Amino acid sequence: MTAHRRPRPCLATTPAALLVTALLGAATATSATAGTAGKPESADSRGSIVRVEPLPDDLVLTHASRGWLFEYTTSGPQGGTATSLGTLYLPDGDAPNDGWPVVAYGHGTQGLGDKNVSYTGWIGEDNTGDQYLAEWLDVGFAVAAPEYVGLGTDGVHPYLNTRSAGAAMIDIVRAANTVTADVSPTFVTNGYSQGGHASVAAASMVGEYAPELHLAAATAGGVPAGVADEITKVAPWMQINQPDLMTYFAYVLAGFRAADPTFPLDDYLTDRGRELVDAAEELNYADMAEAVGSTTVGELVTRPLSDGPLRDALAQHLNLPTSSWDAPVFIYQQAFDMVSPMPYTSNLVAKARSNGQDVTYRVDRDPSGHAGWTDGLPQALEFATAAVSATTRQ
């Protein structure tokens, strides 16, 4: 689940860097878990603003009129109180009477450490992230982008935890409605890869979690729908050195450990495996590839990961529900995707449809595979704008 962005520029002496440093420093503590020890939050507290600042001009998307960076409350993987950083960007022009509809945008994988926040790296006319979000701004959506729990806030990011990811997507819409009166409680979700997982997760829980909001549609691409099955295929006999695969492996297990620190994960890992999973809590993709070196994936584990309770525990951590989706859902998939393979996504769609969910499914055959992340964007925009228009007419 590689990142879709250019490397972040050095901002060490800019006002933007000072703002980033101040917010990250204020938010980050020494806890090793991701909001798992927090007391259960009340329904009234989720989406509350902890702190908010206007974004400096050099961190505002090029097609946005203004932006904010804020920290807000949300749910951790075990249901305790946690916080996430988020950014909000408004389109140009005057807001409609009922406010701009919001797209809650879930970013793809950058890493699990605090330095891997996304919003500092997607700015600029020649940046694919900026161009992607410009499409949403230009058709009249405010963009609200969560960093997810643990990225720039207390604890380790519980990578691909379904509850936490979905809550962060929903609670940022609540928070955005506090930051400015120019946005609406009507929203759609969008994301690719890790963000696609978060988008579907939000659709599966918003009706019960945030009944005061209205989800018009969910749109998601490259959805990681079979991760528990993929990861638990790893066994000691697999003498494969593929840094991207092994980075993904380490991120998934580090995120699982953050979400469920009581699980005896070390029983499955060699010393080298524990070393790489520890490194995954901080390092980005490029640095993780260097850390992997010549190690093979089989050298990371003491026994097949299909043995014992790990597969079921991983599934509970990151599998997506296939019922109770609270809005029409558009899923777009690459046929040659080796990161989020099509058979798993097709199975997710088939199960959801058998449960009566309204799912539109698109498959592209881009030879770039998982990297073909923008192919479904035009249809996602059409799907989302039509859903919002239908809501407005009701």
C-alpha cells in the first residue's frame, strides 16, 4: 500500500513547519498503544475540537480558499477515547445556504510514525495528491482529511483497525462542523488503499455511530479486503526478499499490536521479526525498505502465521463488515493489483450485495496495478455528486 505523493519538502524554517511542530509536540505523548487505555467516550464528546489553527498559505491546497489544521476526539480501536489530527479545506466562492457538502478523504499508507502525517506532503500544482483533491474542491466539496489515530497524536497508529479508521472519518465531519459554519452535516467518503478501507469502514458504522450526520455515499478504491488471509500465508519456508511486501507485513503487525497489545504476537516472531515490527512503528516506506535489507519474509516468523489464533484476531482487527452500510457504495478496483488483490475485493462486494447492500463495482485493467489509483476518480465524483444532489432534493 504505497504512498501516492511526492516526498515532503523540508519546512524546517517556515511558519508552516513551526505550526506542524507545535501541534505534533502538543499532541504526542509516550503511550505505546493507540487510545486503548482511554475511558469510554460519550456520544457527545466524539468529534470535539481539542485545538485548531488556520493553515499557513504554503500548506493550503492550491484549489482551496482556506484551510485549518486541528486535533479532534474520536474512538480508539478498543472504544476508548483517542484523538486524531485533521485538516479542512474549503472550495472557492460562497458556501451554499446549507453549507458545503463534505468529502471525508482517507489518505493511503505513509507509515505509522508521527513524521508520516500526510497533509504536509500533498501541496502543489504538480503534486498528484493536490491534483486529486482539487477535483473534489472544484465540484463543490469541502475536503476534511483525517490523519487517523496515532499519526501525530498519542500512541502508535493502529494501522487498518476498522473501528478506529471508520470513526476518524466520521468524527472529522463532526469536527469540521465546529470549525466553520460553512460546511454541512451531509458528507461522502473517499479514499484509496488504506483510505479505501477507512471509507467503507465509515459507511458500515455511521448510522449507529453518528445519526445526526447524513452519509450520502461512500466511494473507495484499492480496498484491502483480504489482509488477514494474505498475512497469515507467511511461513518460515518462504525465502522471499521483497521489501514492499515485508514493509506491508511489518506495518500490519505493528498496527495490530497497537490495537491489541495483549495478544501474544511475539510468539510468532523471530528476533529479526520483532526488530522490523518495532521499526515499523516509526519508519516510512523508503526507510523500511532499507531496514529490511536482505532479510527474507520467512526469517521473520517462528511458525506459519496460519497456526493458532492469529488469523481470527487479525480478522477481528481489520476485516470490513459486509452489512449495515448506511449509503450507496462505489468500489473501484484494479484487476492487476498485487497489494489489494481483486479476488478479495470481489468477494467483499459479492457478500455485501447478498446482504442487500447497494454496491456499484468497477474493475480497471491498468497495467500499473495498485498505482492506478486515479482511474476510478471521475466515476467516484459523479457517484458522490449525484448522491448529494438526490439528498438535497428530498
